[in-house]
Amino acid sequence: MVVHEKTFLFLTLSIPGPSAPGNNIDVYMQPLIYELKELWDTGVNTYHASTKSNFPLRACLIWMISDFPAYENLSGWNTKDGKTKNHLKARCDLKEIGIRPELHPEPLPNGKVYLPSACFVMDKKEKEKFCKVLKGVKVSDGYAANISRSKPEGSIAEGYLAEECVSICSLYFVSDVETIHNKTSRNHDDCGDEIVLPIFCMSGRPIGVTNMVKFDYDTLALHTHIEHLNILSQANSNKRKRYIERLHSQKFEEWLFDYVDEDMTGDNRITSDITALANSPYVVVKKYRGYNINGFRFHIKDVEKNRTTQNSGVMIDVVTSSFSSASDNNHILGDVTYYGVLNNIIELQYADKNVVLFHCDWISGGSRIKVNENTFTTLDFRGMKPTKEPYILALQAQQVFYVQDRARKG
């Protein structure tokens, strides 16, 4: 027995505008009313496939969804463009009851009265800026339609009609055919493996062709460890913090390998995952142009040049740490939000384990990031220089999209 996943069935009625019956819609719908009464009172004799017997099928009308013009015909709402309520008397009423002070009338020296414009009223230049934003905006994949085409069209009734037709027809396909009932989400990932170390729990799937390239690991600051930093700080107490951090990046892989291979021999905490991590990854890595993870679809920046969507915006919330002095083991913690643009997607292989990294240009603070009076975060990406730590785990990435601020250059 096939059971429809939805509880309700929509009865769709589309009436073209030029030939709509107007206020005579009640005559047009009278046969439907008769049938609904019959379905509720007596029902319709229907065959039940599982029990191989007949039963009275009953139905009821719960609610109606109408477009704006139908409100007047079906519900008696007044929907016609009548006299405006934006006049002096209405503004004086606002002042008398003490609300909306920004719209109160203002007397002028010449005896006339000025009626301030509402905050949403735009002049010609502001309208041009707004239209340019809509023309050039690129949002994330699956977030919205192509707004730059400034022609919103749609019909609730026609949308439901198309969905119902597709849904009913798809019930006649065999189960291994992807339909509306069994298809995965647009940005589906495989949820990863919860048994392994978090660094190897990469729930995601690549998009597009895979490229194999040789990678320079000297530029990659992948591993950080407080214990190793403590050892280096104690051994180099007279050195600057920058020197210790650089030494940490250069020596950590070698130190971790020796630590796991010698000091921890026989320790049952040393799993195959930790052993794989202690050994350096393969020299040859995979590069992707896109990746689905965390419910998002990411593309590298170069892919988007000729597309109407923007999927290279990356955001990450991290807890940072820094030593208060070269010889002090205490460190200062703080929450920082980084905003970036995705340049490359790289997959490293440690034995039979994989790690996917996002290489990004980052903004974390300073004069390049501001919050304006409307609480929007504004970023300045002009003249960005490569950072020393451009990599994050793909599993850490959240998605944002950027819109050019036409009111502020840059």
C-alpha cells in the first residue's frame, strides 16, 4: 500500500485574470459547494485496495488560500487603491496620540506645514542604488531565485497544482527512481563517520572533477598543540613569541611522530587514527572546485565569475588562544568571527584517512570590518594579503554571501 506523505490534499483552482467571473464567483463555485457537502454528509463509495472492500470516503474543506484580488470576491475585503490616509489630519492624529514622532507635522516660517517622509521613502538616487543592488546581487545556491531579472512572478494556486501533479505521478515509478518522495536534499552530504577522530570525520562530498596535484606542506600550518608550544616556550624562554610560533609550525610534525612512535608505545590510547595523523600526509593531494558539507554547497571563487549564485563566502567562529609571555604557560582565550572567501579546496590523505581543507582569504578584525547603524557587518576586501594560516577544516565552515554596499565605496 502506498501512503502519501502529506496529510492534506490541495484542491487547486486557477482562474485567468481577464476572464475571471468577479463577484459572480459564487455562481462559478456552486457545483463545488454541492460536491463538498456530499463528501461531508454521505461520502462517496470508494474501493480500498488493501482490504478489498468498499467504504464511504468523506472529506472536508479546512481553509482556503487566495491571491489578493480574490480577497474581495470571496471574503468581502476592500482591496481597491482609494483615497490616501497620508494627509495633514492623519499626521496630527499621530501627534495627538503620541506615536511615530518622526512623522509629526512641522510648521514652517511661511505658515505652511511640512510632512516628513517615512523612513522607507527613497529619492531618485537611492532608488537607483537599490535597483543596482538587486541587479548585481548573487545569493547562495538554493537561497533564492535569480533576483537580477527584477520580474517576480508566481501563483500560489499554480504552484500547488504543479506540486500535486508531480507528486501523484511520481507514485507510479519504481522505488529506485529518484522522485519527490525519496530524493535527497539539494546539498546532501554523507554525515561522516562518528567513530573516528573529529579531524577525520569529514561529512561531505566533492562536486565536479578531481585534480591531483603535488602540495608544498611547508606552507601549511595544520597542527597545533599546547603541549608542544609549552615545551618550546620553556626551552626558548629568551626568544620572542613569533620565533616560538614559527618553530612550532616547522617542528610539530616531526615531534608528534617521535612522540607517538617512542614515548607512547604500548599505550592503548594510540589508535590507528592517531598513528595516521602522526605520519605525514601523502605528497600528492586532491583539489576540488566545489564541496557539499554542513548542509551548504561551496564553490571556489574562480567558479562564480559567470554564475548567478555566490557560494564562496565562508564564516567561522573560533576560540583563539595566545600566551601572555614566552615563559608563561597561561594563555588568553577569546571568541573571534572570521569572514573569508574560498580560494581552494584540498583533500589530504593520511594512510586510509582523509582530511578536507578550505583555503581562504580571511578578515578577522581591524579597520577592515565594521558594523553599521543597521547592525549589518561591512567588510573591506580591497588589497587583501595572504595570511599565514589560511586553512580551516571543511567541517568548520559556515556559509555567508556578500552584497556590495552601494552607499559606501569599497
